[in-house]
Amino acid sequence: MKTNVLGYPRIGAKRELKKVSERYWKGAATKTELVEMGKQLKLSNWRLMQQAGIDLIPSNDFSFYDQVLDATLTYGCIPARYQKIKEKESKLDLYFAMARGLQNNEFDVTAMEMTKWFDTNYHYLVPEFTANQKFELFSLKPINEFKEALAHNITTKPVVLSPVTYLLLGKEKEEGFNKIDLLDDLLPVFYKLIEGLVDAGATHIQIDEPCLALDITDKDREAIKKLYKELASKFSSLKIILTSYFDCYGDNLETVLQLPVHALHLDLVRCSLQLDDVLDAANFKNDKILSLGLIDGRNIWKTNFEDTIATVKKVESKIGIDKVWLATSCSLLHSPYDLDLEQNEETLPASVKQWLAFAKQKVDELVTIKKLVTGDTSKEVAAKLLNNNRAHSTKKESSVIHNAAVKARVSLLTANDSERNAEFLTRQKIQKDQLKLPAYPTTTIGSFPQTKEVRSWRSKLKKKELSLDAYNELIKQEIEETIRFQEKIGLDVLVHGECERNDMVEYFGEKLEGFAISSFGWVQSYGSRAVKPPILFGDVSRPSAITVKWSAYAQSLSSKFVKGMLTGPITILQWSFVRNDQARSTTCKQIALAIRDEVVDLEQAGIQVIQVDEPAIREGLPLRKEYWSTYLNWAVESFKIATSGVADKTQIHTHMCYSEFNDIIEHITSLDADVITIETSRSKMDLLNVFVDFKYPNEIGPGVYDIHSPRVPTLLEIEELLVKASKLLPTDNIWVNPDCGLKTRDWPETKAALENLVAAAKTMRSKLEKAY
Ligand code: GLN
Ligand code: ZN
């Protein structure tokens, strides 16, 4: 029985890679420094796994930016716009130009597009294909990394992205061809790569084929059959580990079981039922090793040893111990590094920590379970089992997890709790009377620039260099300035600016019961960016009001309406590490009730406009369409629970970004928010079409400028977008706002952009007056 790790985090336990990469991009670190840091990180991962006793240690799982971009370089699929850079610059600089764009005296090219890696919060750079796409073995990274480990006497298992999944994850940049037809041109390059790995001494290769967790076509399946058949005939002694994760093989299982591979990996965390499907399948010939992905690569909970051992034993009894491997469910890329670094009792108490395992601890779990299964009787291993049992039994009764009142409240929810009193048209009338806003009302999405100064107050407060009173005083001043600023430039509905929040999810995680906050629980999101999701371990409740004090203070400063600003339940769920001992739908409803209380308290405090942000609603969608409606139903219900506790006169806003709404417009509509603000400027309002086609009934604020760039939009540009929107939507329903929050921007460009936004809205109003 072997232990198999599918991949390891690579940003460094204290985000060392981030720091050196960002310095390199600024010209403050040399290429050697960067490359050396990469070497150190790889070696320390390999050593850690070797010393722990892992049998199949991954290589080529490291990346300076993104593993799909690495494959793009390996397969030599460099888009034409980088040709000149390819000729003149090093491979590494070409790579970063593709990842981040490049603008200097000599070059001006945009970055490749970025999108989510399946249903994770990791983003990859989307390969681009043309009809006559050429491929070549351009970067030898997989081979070099294998040799790099070998030089330290560590024989690794190279991880390569299958050419089929690679093609399916990419984008056709011109019409008239199907990307999967490029496979015949890509395969020779891929075989050359495999040959290079074999020549270097690789005996096992992990081929990642996660498209098998998606709905794919027969044609795609044929491509997969061809690939593995050819591989088997070309490299007869090579041990191929076919690896998919994040969901079941589903209707691809029959195909998969026929493939001539050495081992088949199963993600049994995301899809435990498929184990029986495989064992019982008519065409399961017991000719493959099963790599049982039982250690959760995407979450931070300790593995239950007893349960895992039982599963392994069951498989063992059917197919024999030497046909069974024990593995992580997917790459540990999605786990934070090391629980041992967590020493802050205040934010992550020992009572919670005892239930957790980060990447390093998961490696130890794998080895320990192997020892337990293979009859290790040492005291040390027995003690680990005892500990694990103890942790899991305390979990069942722990009073920090279980809150009877919260559970009761969720079970008593009725349909009434997720409906506003009156229907939208009635509410709209009441709200128009109450709010008396002009046509084309202007507002922003919530946050205003978070300057270095503002961030320094928070870190000083954390380090106790600033008292809470002094900190609050500074926040008050910042809010007042933000309010005065908005009044001065003439916005209609103001916000307090969110300067007291580090992050829109962590902030609520810090204040709600049932959450813990790690200090170093970083997970790569894209490139040098990492996120630190809060740890949602128990029943969620709100011990006291969270935002009311600041919103009410902001409102007290102005005669204009100030919008209350909350993060919605789905987004809080989606961007946290969520407990795995109850259904996500139940957890989401618990959060929804906590947010509902906050919404009601804001209303009580005199806030008449309240925004509940749900930017993550789309990314919660399951990978396979058949499960979409179940998810969407509880997601919509949760949002409505959160927002339906208020009177009709209170206007509920929601905000979403980075979203294609085509598939889910019906559900977006059923959220029944009075106003939705969305990102539309980059697509020049194209994203609005789906709202128009669906005759979206409620009010809508299509973003009129892209806040991701410091560029200031001209008055004319904004006006043009508004003219476009006014042709598509009833004037009564249109709001004017930027695409998203302004947190990452600076004040000067924010001022200039918002002045133009207000002026454009005024121009639109005057046109209306003339028309009457
Ligand atoms: N209210 C949040 C902000 O303005 C919304 C952020 C988001 O959509 N991601 O920062
Ligand atoms: Zn946004």
C-alpha cells in the first residue's frame, strides 16, 4: 500500500513566494533571488514528505504563478501577441508577461484571461487557441523539476496536466474549429514530454484529468480513450496514475474503467458513493490500483481515522492490499501550510485547533493511517489513533460547536421567513415616495480607498500599539471624511466606506459566533495573491450587532441616505472553510439568520437602504448541471431569509461581480432584491442583455466603469453606457454606479471618476426633462 500526495502548496508557509515575486516584478529582487526561493520551497516540500514517509511525492506541482500557464509554456502554446517578448526576453519574463501583461518603453501587451479552477477559489490563466495552433515542447519544467528532486536523492512522481483537459480548459480565439480537434497536433509534444520524464528516470506519472468531473461530450471521451491507449502502447512500463478530483466520474466512469492505466484516483471526499460504483461496476476488472482520495485536500478538518481505516479495509478485502493506495482527495494546494504556526489563542482557540489539520498535518495523517492499516503496533501510532478518536468524539458534543437555539431557529423556518411583505411593484412605489431620489440615482458599491494609513491603524490595533478607543476615533474621522467627500461630489445614496473592514468575509467571521480566524491559513487565489478564509466550525449566531454602530454614525452625519453594507450568507459560506459535519444548506441558513438580525437592526437604527453583497453566488454552482437547482434553491432561500425581515419601505440592494448571469438569471430574479448592482462596463453592457431578455423586473445598477484599473473614465464614456442602458431598461429602474467596490483604488482617481459619474447622471436627467 502506497501513500500518494497529489500536490502540495507552494506559496511558502509565510507567503515567501508572494513577497519575492512582487519584489521581482518591481525590479527590487533579482531573477536569481526569485529562482532560489523557488528551489528552497520545492526542496522543503519534498524533504517534508520524504521524511514523513510519503511514497508518491509530487513534482512539477510547484509554480511561479499558475500550473495551467506552466502547461501553456510546456506545450509551447504562446499567443501571437507575446511573440516579440518570446524572442527577446527570458522564458521566465515571457511567462510573467503572459500572466500579468507587460507595459514598458518597448512592449505593451495585455495579460491572458483568468478564470476559476473548477469550483475552487484558485484562478488559472486560460489557454488561447487559434485554428492553426502550433505546439512545441517549449519549456522543460516538468523534466527539470524531476531532476532537481533527484539531485537531492528524492525520486518524485511528476504531475502533468493532461493534454485533453488542457484543451478543454482553453478558449478558441477564432471561429470555425473545435479545440478538441487540436489534440492530434498536441499529442506528439505531450509524448515527447513523457519520453523526457521516462528518460530522466520517472517510473510513475500522475496525469491530471479533472475534466472527468465535468459534463463532457462523447467526442471528448473519445479523445481521452485515444490518449491513454496510445500512452500505454508507447510507454509500456510506465505507471500512469489517472487522476481526477472535485466530483464523481459520473457518466465518465464506464470510459474511465476501460482505460489501460496503472492506477485510478478517486476523490472520495467529494464523492464517496463512487467507491461502490467502481467496485460494483460490471467492467471493473480489478486490474488497476485504486488511489483512495480520503484525506480532504480542500478543507482543514482532521481526517476521521476510524472511518478511513474502515473504508480502506473494505476495499482491501475486495481487491487486495497491494491494489490500494491512500491519497489526498486532490492537490493540497487548496489547504493552508501548517497548523503548528497557529499560536493565537484569541482568534483560534485550542478547543477548535484540536479538530484541524493543514497540509503538513495531512501528510502525517496519510502516513499514520497507512501504519494503522498495515499493522504498526508502536505506541506512537496507537497514541495518534487515540488522539484522533478523542478529537472526533468531542466534536459531537462540544458546546462551542452545537447551539441548540440556533438549530431550533433553522428548523422552525417557514416559507414566510423568506418573502417580503409586498411584491416588488408595491414596494417600489413606497420606496420611491420615501426616498425621493432623482432619476438615475447615483451610488457606489460600498468600499472607498483603503489607504496604507487605514491599514496601518488596524495592524497597530492588532499589535496593541493603538487602543481600541483611539482606533475607533480614527475610523470615525475616516467615515466622516468619506461622507463629506460623497456629499461634495453630489452622490445620491452614500456609503460609510467600509474602512473598518480588512476583508468583507473575514470581518463578519471575526464578529460571528461559530467562526475562528487563523493567522497563517493562507491559500493561493491567483499568482501572488492568497486569501485567508475564516474557519466556520460551529453553529453560527450573532452575539451582538456588527455594523450598526458605524452605519448609524455615518447616517447621523448626513441628510442624504446612507446605505448599510453587509456580506450575504452565500458569500460568507463560499469564502470560508466550512464545517463538514452538516449540510452546507443548513450552515448557510444559520448564517442567513445572523445576517437577517443585522439587517433588522440596521432598519431599527434608521437605515433605509441596506445592501447585502453576494458576489460569490455563481461560483457556488456544482460542477455538474444536474445538481444546480438544488444548490440554487437553498442559496436563494438563504439570501431571502437574510433580507426579508424588513418593512416594504426599506430598500434592499445586492451586488454581484465577475458573473455571467445567463444560466442563473431566473434565480437572480427570484432573490427579489429591490436593486441589484452588477459588473457590466468591461463587456460594454453586454452582460446586461440577459437581464433585458429575461425582462428582469426590479431595479438595476449596471456598473459604468471598471474599478480594477486606475484609469479614469471620461464623462462621455459613462454617458454612452448610460444611453445604452436607457435603451434597454425602463428609466425608472436604472441606477448609476461603478462596477465594484473602490477599496483597491487611490483617492485622486476615485474622485475624478466619481465626478464624471455624477456629471453623466445629471446629463441623463436633463435629457429626460427636455423630453417631457
Ligand atoms: N461592498 C463590497 C465593496 O465595496 C463589495 C466587494 C465585492 O463585490 N467583492 O468592497
Ligand atoms: Zn463586486
